Amino acid sequence: MSQEELSARDIEVLDFASRTWSGPGARDRAIRERLGISPTAYLQLLNALLDDPRALAHAPVTVNRLRTTRAERRRER
């Protein structure tokens, strides 16, 4: 794998993040079942990916939407 490519795990996390969920319980359960990690680990991976230009190139709509959400939450603090 070259430095230009995202890992399969990164792509899986981005694809997962593009989905909408009826509530946090359903999302958290799916994170554990499908990704095999805790919701906290998922959010940490996803947050790091939001700052990765390769992630932006792979899933621009998802990354930009989540960057906007993250910025709004930071402003509310």
C-alpha cells in the first residue's frame, strides 16, 4: 500500500460514517458488530480521518459534513 491510499479499515470507518442511524444505541451496536471496536475507538479513528486529506478525497461529502458538525460542536463549548 502506498502512502497515498487509505487503509481498508479507514475506508470502512468512512463508509460507516456516511450512514444515518435512528439513534445512538443502534449506531453503537453496529459499530461493535461490524467494525469490532468500541464506539469510543470508532470516534477517535473518525476524528483523525477528518483531518486526513486522503479521507477528504475518498469521501468529500461525508468528511465535509462531519467537519462542519465538529466545528459547530466546538463553537458551542
